[in-house]
Amino acid sequence: MKKIQMVDLKGQYEGIKKEVNDSIAEILDSSAFINGPHVHAFQKELETYLGVKHVIPCANGTDALQICMMGLGLQPGDEVITADFTFAATVEVIALLNLTPVLVDVDPDTFNIDVAAIEQAITPKTRAIVPVHLFGQCADMDAIMGLAKKHNLYVIEDNAQAIGANYTSRDGSKQKAGTIGHVASTSFFPSKNLGCYGDGGAIFTNDDDLAHTIRGMVNHGMYKRYYHDVVGVNSRLDSIQAAVLRAKLPHLDIYNEKRRQAARKYSAAFVGQPNIMVPKTVNGCQGICDVCDCHVFHQYTLKISNGKRDALVQHLNDNNVPCGVYYPVPLHQQKAYKDDRYNGADFPVTNQLVGEVISLPMHTELDDEQISFITDLVIDFVNA
Ligand SMILES: *Cc1c(COP(=O)(O)O)cnc(C)c1O
């Protein structure tokens, strides 16, 4: 059996080696390292893929989030609501801009932000909601957009983990993750579903004015060279990363389908296991039906309900199966973000999830032998 990896970037590279190498060689020859033609071409190709008016490439997904908030003109003291169960980047940029983070609990089945908890957290100071499309599927965007409209709030989608996922609204219309809110951020960190070979990120929006503001902000607040109209940042996608992304974008749907296939096989093997909860999709289809395209499985995350999660992590590692605990600490308990405003009792789901979740290897190169080996190990151990 091939060695099992959490993410197999090398295996994926083998399949696109010529495209990537040729593209990079072209950039080395042209010396257009920053904002070269590949960056512009990638921007256009991603706009077409997503069906969104504007893609603004930038240096990484964390910058993308920060620039979204700057572009919307959020001011110190404004409250921004986001999930307690996510990667820290979301709350980090809120804090960096001296905005006030307001963390709320998540849904136990989808791991995404709990809409009822958002509604309870809204105050006259609330300006924005940041749903994180965690592990590869959208938060309940119909409900979130409804709340935003009612309370006149901005919605910033953190789409770092769900690029390519579809969201089906209650009225049956379909949109790509990251094109539903007022603005969205994504990351092209190598292990993301669309990853480059270094750092990279982008912002998406359908709002022409906001896109214009943001295009200047990512480049020192310049709209005309050496004329600085607003305080900006230096956050650009370099041409070599754009070239890698151009080679990979045409494969994104296939890559995501491969992840779904692996997820279906995992979930099928765990059917009927009382202590192993498989990830659920928003449509309630369990993510294992053949037609579901709402989940792109950035992570395949189980809940182990009989207290054996930590021992299972050890057992898998002992058997050379990598795994991850995303995330081990609720944000409201992280040293950097602790605050007397938070009451632990308001986060029952997150507090429980941090002790139960385990993410199994998930990437485009997993084969049946590896998946059976992993599922057998998990089932035997959890039931023993
Ligand atoms: C990866 C990630 C980010 C940050 O992206 P970087 O490119 O690493 O800065 C932000 N939010 C979420 C949910 C992520 O998974």
C-alpha cells in the first residue's frame, strides 16, 4: 500500500507537472514576477469559473479577510459576528483592525455558524457577519442573508475551505460558495482545495464600487501610481503562484469530485457505527449521495461520541495514518481572544466538538486500499 498522507500534494503535482513547469518557466523568462499577465489571466478565469463579477487576487487568505473588512469601511468598535469553531485567522483580523469580535456557537451537524445564535448576538453596534464555510460546505446562507437584510449588516464569506462548492438556495437557485454575500475571501494555501505552491489568496465581490476600493487597497491604497488615496496594504499574488493556480483551476471540479468520492467511501464504511458520526451536509443528504455537489470536503471530519477521540488519534498515528484535530480549542478560550464578555455556557456545541472531532486523510489521490485500511482501523479501535 502507498504511504498514507494527510494531503498528497506530490501525487497531485505528478498529474500536472508539465503544465505547471512550462508555466513557471515562461514567467522566469519574462521576469514579470508581480502583477504579470498570468495574474490578470487567472483573475479572469476564476471570475468565469465562479460566476462572480470581480476577483481581486492578494497575498493570502488572512489578508483577504482583513482587506474585505477594510474595504467595507468597518471602524474600531464595530461588532463583527463570527463562529467560535474555526481557524483563528477570522477573529485575528477582526482584532487587528480594532473591531470587536463577537463569537457565537455552531451547528452540531454541519459545524457551521448557528443562525439562531447570530440573531441573538446582534446589537445596534453590529456591522457584519462572517460565516466561515467550514470543512467545505456553505453555512446557511439563505438565513444569514435574510438576517443581514433585516438588520442592515454586511456578510463577508470566509471561503478558504469551500472553493468550488455549490450552494442551493431554498428557491432552488444555485450559486458558488463565496459569491452570495457582499464580499468573500479565500486562501490558496497549498493544502486548500485550490492551492498554489506558496501563499496566495483572493477576494470576490459582485459590487463594482467595493471592487474598485479593494483593488487600490491591496496595493498601498493607490488608484493612480504614487497617489495614495486611502491607507492600504501590500498584498499581491505573485505571478509564479498565479501560473500554478491557472494550471490547477481547470482540474478543480475533478479534484473536488475525487474528494467527494473518498468521503462517500468513508461514510459508507461507517454506516451503522453507533459511536462514529459522519459529516452531514446542509441538504441532509449525508454527503454520500452521488449527485451532491454542495460539499467539497476540505476536511472529512468525524465525531467520536464515546470519549475515545484522543486515544484514536494516537492509535492512527501509531499505525502511520496521519489525522488532524480541527480545532482543539474554541476561539473564546484561546489566550489571545479570551474576554470577560464570553460565557462558556453560550458555546455548548463548540465545547463538545473540540473533544470529539477528528479529521481523516483527505485529498485527491486516496485509493480504495488506503481508505479501507483507515476505516478498518477506526472501526476496530472505536468499538474495542
Ligand atoms: C486557511 C484559512 C484561512 C487563512 O488563509 P491563509 O492563506 O493561510 O492566510 C482563513 N480562514 C480559514 C477558515 C482557513 O481555513
